[in-house]
Amino acid sequence: MKIIIIGCGKVGSTLAEELCEEDHELVVIDKNPRKIQQLSESVDVMGYAGNGSSIQVLSEAGVEEADILIAVTGSDELNLLCCLIAKKVSRCHTIARVRNPVYNKEIHFIKKKLGISMIINPEFAAALEISRLLRFPSAIKLDTFSKGRVELLKFKLLPEFGLGGMTVAEVMEKMRCDVLICGVERNGQVFIPDGDFILEDTDLVSIIASPKNSSLFFEKVGVHMHKVKNALIVGGGTLGYYLAAILSDMKVKIKLIEEKKDRCEELSELLPSVTVIYGDGTDKKLLLEEGLAQAESFVTLTNLDEENILLSLFAKKISRAKLVTKVNRIAFDDIVDGLDLGSVIHPKYITSDYILQYVRAMGNSLSSNVETLYHILDGRAEALEFAVRETSPVTGIPLSELRLKKNLLIACINRNGEVHIPRGQDVIQPGDTVIVVTTVKGLTDLRDIAAGR
């Protein structure tokens, strides 16, 4: 497909890198020629310097032949305008990033009236992800499928669980609950394990199950499962606002530290049930005065990665709080992963996952469709949910008889709202949704799971 990306910031660059791996024809537009040059040095793209809302610039970029236009500049209004103009001069699908809370309650109206295919709010999406983690503090990462009927959880295998040294099959036999271990991260390597794979203490283990069965699994392991009762948040920007609003609805007691006085006054009016504190969130004395040592969760959402990382390291030293650390830049991923900062949130990855899901769905055949997509296992694997629409070479055949690609696992089948972990005798049927976990990138159709395709 031909895809135009307007805006070469963090999200635009991440998207370009992801989409380039999937052999799309990419064109990028940005007002800053230097950003285009930097991106084109690492990714195979055609670049145009200029305003993405200009009809002349869009025409030069080939908007008339484009399949999708994605507007992810720093301005919500510019993104909407780019999409609106693109719809007027072409038949392409349009995706806009819109972040301002003012528009959040009007998203469906704007999308419908302007004819925009998809509107993504990175901060709101990140806030939802953090709120899910605070409902289940023992999880490092938690993604949902099938409208919440299936969960994918990542946790650290601690020695007190007593599972180190056991094979995956032995763990399943011991736990006796409908859960699948679908991924393991160890010393910088990722594995899609089979039954003979031996787990080790400190592994990062990903499991997939219904919420009921995942709760049963962690109960048997002896993991704390109840949502946090209070949260200390540093950073009152857009993400901090969204998170505080969501947690307030969950009846979580919140203290939010913000260093700008006018923003504090604004947040106090918007969030009457939240204790807003005017002060420097990096002030050790202030953090201790506001109860960091006793806090059940600590979330760092400043605009500086270094501040967020140092604050989380300090909190880890003096408290037992559930840590959530926002990191924007990903150049030092391996170092960040080694610091054990609890749950690390990358808002731009969350955004790119949503957009990639839409792009993959457009490339689907009639037989199946990508419903949900997440990058997992440190970004080196994908978990995809396919809706099975009609019969195909992979339906109606026992899974034990299907020749699947290597490093690929059929993790879950949802049939008429009933979720179960598939065994060898199970078959995929039209009407099912099927979750696949794989290190094979770029699957757009369920038929792609078969070896030889």
C-alpha cells in the first residue's frame, strides 16, 4: 500500500520504521527538512519538506494514489485539517492523532462528521494501559483482547513462586488452570516456549488466559492481585490528567505533583477529588512528606526520561510501591530494561500499535481480519487477534495436523464468547476469534500462520 505520514516526530518516525519492514511504499512530510533527512538515512522513505495541509504539498506527495494518510504532527488542529483536505482530494483512508482533552469527549462526533477513518489519542491510550496495570499491580504489562475477555500478562518469575527449574508442561500440570505460557524473556533473548522449555527464576514470563483463569493462576502462585488503593503521580501534563481522571473513577486515592502553579490551579478545578500538590516532583524531601515510602503505586510522567528513571529508582529503594515509568526515547532500551523500573510505558509504541492494527486490517483478505495487535516480548514479537470470517486452509483441521511456521503459537480461541486455551484436537471455525503469538513479523491474514506461505 502507499502510505503518507505527516509529521516526523517520535510517533511518525516509529511508524515509518514499523511500516517500512512490511514493504509499504512510504512518503513522509514534515516542515523540518532535517527531520526528513535523519529519517531517510535509516528508513527507505520518500520525503517532502512542507506543510502537510497544503494541497500542493499533498499532490506532490501523491495523495491521489495513496491508500492511507496518517497525520501525527504536534498540532491536533493541523492533523485534522490534513485529514480533511486529503479526504476532499482523494479516496484514501485517514488517521489523525488528537491529544487535547477538550476534544476527547467529541472524538466520535469529529470522526463521523469529518469522515476520518481513525482518531488516536496517545496519552489517553497510555493512561488506560497504566490504569489496567494498577488494577493488577503484580503484572509488568497487561494487554487485553476480545473486548476484555482475554488478557495477556507479563510478570517476573520470582524464586518464592517455586516454578524455577520446571518445564512449561510441569508448571501447567502443577497449576491446573486454563492458562498458556506464550513468551519468555531471558538475558536479552526472547522465546516462544514449547512444553519442554525450562523456566528459570528472574525470567520475564508472558501468559494468556481469561481474567478469571489468570486470577486463579496468580492466586495459586501466591501473587498479590488486588488493585492499588492509592497512587502518587509526578507530572500533571495531559497524560497525568487522563490517568488521574480514570483512577478517580476507580476510587483510587490520588496525589498529583506538578511544578507549574497555573497548571496546578487548572487541575484542581478539573479533578476535584484529586489532591494536587504544587512543587518539584524531583524534590526528595517533598516526595517523602507526601508519603512515597507508604504509597502503593508511584507513577512518573514528567517530560524528561532521565527524571522519570531516577525517580523510579529512588522509589524502588525506599518503598514497595508498584512502579510505572514513562519513557519517550527508545535508543537506550536495553539499558532501561536492565534497571528493573517496574512497568515501563512508551506512549508512542502504544500509538503505533493501534495504527499498525488498522493498516494490517486494511490489507486483510475476506477470510480473516486483524482485530487487535500488540508488540510484546520487548517489541520482538507480536500478539495478534484474528476474526475468522469464512472457511480457509487453516479452518476445520485439528491444530495438531496444521503445519505452522516456526516460533508461532496459537494461544487462544474465543468461540461465542467462550474463551479457551487450544489443544491439539481443537479446530478453528468461521466465527471464532483466534489469538496468535509469534516472532514472525507482518502477518495480515490467519492463513499466514501456515508453513510455506
